[in-house]
Amino acid sequence: MSLKISRKYVPLTATFVVFVVLFGIASLRYEGFASAAVVVELFSENAFLGICALGMTLVILSGGIDLSVGSVVGFTSTFVATMIMEYAWHPINAWAVALVLGTVFGAGMGCLIHFYKLPAFLVTLGGLFFARGMAYAVNRESLGINHDLYNGLASANIPLGGGLSLSLTASLFIAFFVLTFYIGRYTKFGRNVYAIGGDEDSALLMGLPVGRTKIGVYAFSGFCSAAAGIVMTLYTWSGNPLNGVALELDAIAVVVVGGTLLTGGVGFVAGTLLGVLIYGTIQQAIYFDGNLSSSLTSVAIGVLLLIFILLQKAIVSKGEEA
Amino acid sequence: MPDPLLSMRGISKAFPGVQALSEANLTLYRGEVHALMGENGAGKSTLIKTLTGVHQRDAGEVLFEGKPIKPAAPLEAEGLGISTVFQEVNLIPHLSVAENISLGRQRSRFGFMQWKEIRERAERALKRFDVEIDVTQEVCSYSVAIQQMVAIARAVDIDAKLLVLDEPTSSLDENEVEELFAVMRKLCAQGMGIVFITHFLDQVYSITDRITVLRNGQSIGEYETAKLPRIELISHMLGKPVDQLADTGSDGLSRSEAASQGEAWLEAKDLSKEGVMSSFDFEIRKGEAAGLAGLLGSGRTETAKLLFGILKSDTGETSMAGNSVGNPKSPRQAIARKIGFCSEDRKREGIIPNLSVRENIVLALQARKGFINTISRQEQNRIADKFIKRLRIKTPSRETPIRTLSGGNQQKALLARWLATDPDLIILDEPTRGIDIGARDEIEELIRELQKEGMAVLLISSELEEIERLCERVWVLRDRQFVGELSDEEISEKAIMSLIAHSDEMEGSDEAES
Ligand SMILES: Nc1ncnc2c1ncn2[C@@H]1O[C@H](COP(=O)(O)OP(=O)(O)OP(=O)(O)O)[C@@H](O)[C@H]1O
Ligand SMILES: [Mg+2]
């Protein structure tokens, strides 16, 4: 059998097939859906979710979870907007500080998880409340951003030819994807993440830097969330402490639909990209239809999620039998 | 005497409820293989773990190359030049063999990890041990023995000054042990020092230069291997004078006399699974002890898994006491038929680490009774205590989490779990792996007793001696096929060996002729 794919790639392949099928169906049903513009749109519309999900992918691969991402997005967007508009910071300074804050916040949670052996679920749940609270502390209201740089960046698109262009937010998403893909596949840090998620005790005995890696993973997720918050300000031209509520749940869903095992150690960064595209396709299809309620996105994602969990379960138990 | 490479002095380490080490010593010179011997739970692994930074010692000092060291983690120990293979195979199950060998030491070019180089390096590292496998496959798709070889290859793949091997040979067959010894000799010649822990006395006498004996966490003494008779070594380990040891060791006992009679209790015809096992017939009578012999990868464990329903047979049929019952579909069903299976992979298929010794022992019994029909606590205690005493499981109490027990004692508890179900047929896959000689006799004794009560035993063992001693019938496997059957008087190590080797010789002579 030449078509036989290694067990490892089954979830990724399944995700890919789902994406192709969904996109195919939508293209048949809705005129104009099968266009490059829609594909580009998928990247732009879901950039902030995608960037969070990339950070989340490494966290889940390491056997952990990060519930704080939505709140960090909310905090970052408010922080950036407030600093620019009320304290007259230059946006670049605001972004830099926001990225540092996000990273340090993630690293801090990582330290709690590693040094005090606390469950990631609880620590990051605490992080969720803390960051959301901080967002309100910075500013209670939504705040529009009006700055030359923002005006300039709105038209800073990368032309793709044929009248198409890639927006800044979409390019940032792609850049983060390339970065995360590189980390996951080509760096020691990334491979150690897989090892720790696969078997933490063994990883320690194999002489791998377990603590450093774990903390690094949460720091990276914090960095991604802060970046996603900045992307959100670029997308909406505003900052709102309410931004990104429950975004962490979408991010987790997208990662799992992308074929990453929630127990850690198994999965691919590329799967997450596909997961985001699936999510985006469903949303776009509903938008194209016009008659469908947008709550259908949630329903569809929920169903997909359950299907994928069952699929993974089947693969895992099949693997144990072989 | 030159300066020692490693000198551990007065090492103490206590865990809740146990003094695992009290003032233990170990001295090792460059270029020697040093055996660390002792009963299960004597503190061997703990001594290694304090050396390599897994545990922190309570007292004592460690000099490595003359300098005091106190590594905080294995990572640090490795940096100092101490490479270790820990007792339980420690690899990442879902990563490839190649990656498992390289993890943490991969080289990058222009910031990119070189996957091709990682594969080649793994192939080279395994080649030293004559292991040729597809290194891109997940490590968990291979047998425990291959995993053990991979772990050893990983440890040897760096320039270490000290190599620590904690029972690396427990599931290797003779050829593989020889390969390992050849590599160890070469490393010693280059000036490396090796600490070698094993329960196989033959191996101790064939490879080590000196021996340190531990008992109850204390150093009993340091001896030159060539000058220490076996019986004295055993006496030091067990703490009994030589003249009380008449019965210990491999030859004190003989095959069960309780001859099995009557018709087959379990009969399987033409079982097979594509790509796993070729078709075979199997039968066993009440009270019979049968064995499966063969090299690693010959299909011994697979046969057991087919009989127990972990693997599902493509063909054939099974009958019990003459009635056709259909092939076993799941372990659950096999357990309901009163079959027990004590797996060789205790880490992944065996113990539940955080449950207590008692809970681990009564687990299979409880599973068979169903979860509504619970076993009273009193009864559980009685069963647990019985086996703890009978198998000499060394544990502070029956409520201790099993993960804190020494490797050999976990193995005993696992065996107790299946014996406690009072099965009609028990399949034992390498049951005495990692168990000390004293306890080994105890286990064999217990098996014989249960046999007399009508239990059938299917023994899988790499130690032909053990098969010869216990079994009335032996099937020999090669290349996932049954190639021969021996019974009663025909069973001897030699006869088994020649059956295992048979076809190779034929092929060899064919080639020679042509
Ligand atoms: N992490 C731990 N927590 C509590 N007790 C422990 C722990 N590790 C070991 N022990 C105890 O320390 C004692 C020595 O165990 P150790 O593993 O060193 O024995 P060993 O000599 O290696 O035996 P074996 O031959 O069975 O491997 C045992 O009584 C064990 O129960
Ligand atoms: Mg041990």
C-alpha cells in the first residue's frame, strides 16, 4: 500500500481533508467563494485567533494549557490604546512594552507551574482573571486609536498581484506561523517541548532542561497573546478591555481540531494553521449565506471538536493494540 | 592505586518511612566495570539517583575526578561527564528512535536542526550494538528490549567519563548482552569507568572487575570479582551465612512433579495475525507449565497477546474444556475466562504509579468481580498482606504508593496482582526480570504450589535455565513462527538452543555448499 500514511500523520491528514471538503462545499454552494480573495480574507479575519492558537499549540504540546490568552489579548489592546491616546506614547514603544509585559506574565505563570508543581489549569485560570482585571484597571472603556502610524499601516499591504494584497495583520499571522513552525520542528527548545509533553519524568532523566522549557513555553504563549492583542488594535483601531473574552476556548478548539493531542507530546504546528482555516471557512460560509445565524459557527466548531476527539481516541487505542 | 574516578562517601538518603541509604560508599577507578549488587530494595538505584542529581543526598560527599560535586539534575550530571541508563526505560514513547537518541544534543546548522544527521547518527549509534531498525519509527512501536538498546545507545553516544547502567540487560537476550559487553569492554579500554547493576550473576562474573554489595542501604563491602566465590556474594547480599544458603541459587529445585493430566483446558487452533504471527496451534492442560522460548522478536510476547486478546487473531478458533468458545476478543473477556497476563512492560502496561501497593495488588481481582461487587477492605488487606509477605515485597506499608518502591519490588507486586485473581491460566512474560535471586526462588516455589492446585502456567523467558527448570512442555519460536515443541525429558537448554538456531545453520551450510 503506497498510500499508507504513518499513524502520526493521520490527524493532520484528517484535518486537511476536512478543510478541503468544507471549502469545496462552500465553493459549490456560494458563488465567488472559491477565490483567492476569500482565502486571503481567511488569514486577515482570523489573525489574532491564529496567533494565540500558535502559542497555545506549543503549550498543549508540552502537556499544559493556557487559559489566560483571551484576557492577555484584552489587556494588551486596552494598554496599547490607552498608552497611545492618553499618555501620548509612540505606538512602537507601546507595542514593545506590551510584548514584554505579555512575555513576562507568561513566564511568571510558567514559573508557578514549574517550581511549585501547580496544575497549569488553575494557574492560568488565575492568570485569566488577573489579566482581565488589569485590563479594566488600565481603562474601563473602549478607546479608539488615532495615530499617524496606524493610518499609515492601514494601507501597508503586500501586493500579491492580480489586484490582491495581503493585509498587515494577515502577514503577521503568517510570520508567526513560520516562526512557530520553525521552533516546533527545527530547534532544540521545540523538540524538548514534545519530549516533555510525551513523558515529563523521562525527559528529566534524559537530561533535558524541563524547567527552562516549560517556562519558555508559557512565556512564548504570553508573547503570542500580546502580539495578538496588538494585531487586534491594528484590526479594529481601538482597544477594549472586553476584547478576546473566551478567545482561549476558540484557540484550544482550533488546536485540537488541528490534530494536536490534548494530553501533549503529539501534534503539529501546521495542524493549527489548518484548524484556524477551518474555523475561518465556516465563518465565511455563514457570512456568504446571509441567512444562517452566526451562532452556527459555534455549533459547527463544537461538532468538529467532538469528531476530532473521537478520532484521536480511536487512533490512540488502535496504536496501543498494534 | 591511582586516584579514583568516582568516590562516594557516607551517602545517606531517607524517604518518608524508609531509610533508603545509610552511609553507603562506592569507589570506582578509570577503566573498570564495577558491579553494584544487592537485593531488591537494597538502595542501588537510589545511590545512582543521588549521584546523578535525580535525588539530593541527605549526607555524605561525592568526589568526581577529585572534585566535590552535587548535581541538581541529570542535565548537570551529564554535563560533568556522567551518562546514565536508568532502571526503567526512559524514552519519549511517541518520538522517533532517532530523535530519542539525539534529544537535547542535536546539532544545528544556520539555526536549523539537521534531521538527516540525526537519523544517521542514530543508525550509527545502534549499529555498534548490531541493531538495525527503522529509526524513523516511534520508539513505542518497538519491543522493550529494543527500547532498552536505544536507551543504552543514547547513553553511550556522548563522550562520558562515567557510564552508569542500572539493570540494562533485564530484557535482553544473550546475543544482545554480548554486544553490549563488547562495547563496554571497548569503552573501558578507552579509560571510561562503568557502574553496572544487574541481578544476573553470570553477567557479573563475565564482565566486572570489582563488586560493591549493598544491603538495606548500607555498604557491606567491596570485593574483587575474581576472588569472590558466588556463594559468598549471595551470602553478602542476603545477609545469611554461607551454610544456610544450601537451597538458594538456581539448582536447588526441580520441575514440578504434579503431572498435568487429562484433556486440554485451553486449546487454540490456527491462530494468526497478518504481519505479527504466522499460524500456530496451542494447548495447555490444567496444572501444566508450558514455556515459550525464542530470541527477542521471535513472537513470544505476540503469542501471549493473541491468547489474551490484546491482539485479535485473524483466523482460527479457541476451545475451552472441549467446547468451542470463539477467539479471545479483549483482555476483559480473557480475564472473565480466568486467564491472567503479567506483562513484561511494567512501566506502560503494568503498575498504576500513584495507587498504593494494596490497590495495585487487588486491581485485577476487583476488575473481574465487577465494580459493584466490591471486595471488603478487610479482605483487600488480607490479600495484600499475604502477597507482601509471601513474595517479600519490600515496602514501608501496604498503603505506600507503588511508584516509590524499587523496580524489583514493583515487579513482585504486579505478579501478585495476577496471582491474586486465582486464575486457571497465568501467562507470565519475563516474570523474574529484575528480581533478586532470593525472591526468584520464592516466586518459583509459589508458582509450583499454585500449579498443584490446578493452575496452568505459560512462561515466557529469555532465561532458558528458568524454562528448563519449570516447564513440562516448551514451544520454540523463531521469526514469528512456532518451529518446534519439546516435552518433559527432551527439554534442555541445549535442545532449545539448537531449535532456535536450526534454520540459521541450514542456511549457512547451504551457502557454504553453493
Ligand atoms: N521516590 C521514592 N520515594 C519513597 N521511597 C523510595 C523512593 N525511591 C526508592 N524508595 C525506597 O528506597 C528503597 C531502595 O530502593 P531502590 O530503588 O534504590 O532499590 P534497588 O536496590 O534499586 O532495588 P531493585 O533491585 O528492586 O531495583 C526501597 O525501599 C524503596 O521503597
Ligand atoms: Mg533499582
